[in-house]
Amino acid sequence: MKYQLQTTQEKVLEGERLIKENEGIIYEDNSFEISGVNGSYHFENDVLTINITNKPWLASWSMIEEKIKQFFE
């Protein structure tokens, strides 16, 4: 998934830190894990690319994509 950022990379990472403190997201380098969803991400200029590498079988791809979109709105 690719997202055109409407903010700076630093603000995205700061939001990430706040969520991590409040919701138990595990970040290591450029990878993450929350509620059984694992993936990686990287920034290139103002585009964020997210790759999901593992998900619970009950979670649909569309549901995961919608949750990620909500984070950036």
C-alpha cells in the first residue's frame, strides 16, 4: 500500500510513538506488529509504503487497509 503524505515524515513518526505508548504497538526499525498484523514500512520523499507480511486469517485485506487509512486521516 502506498500513501501520499499530507504531513511530514517526522509528524507521522511522532503519531506512531503516541499510538505505541497507548495501544501496545510493537515497532522495531521499520517493522511493526499490532493485533497479529505484521509488516514493514518505508518513506520515500512524501510517499509512505506499507507492506503487510502477516495477518490473522479472519482479518480481510480490505479491513486492514481501511484501518491503516484511518490512521492517516
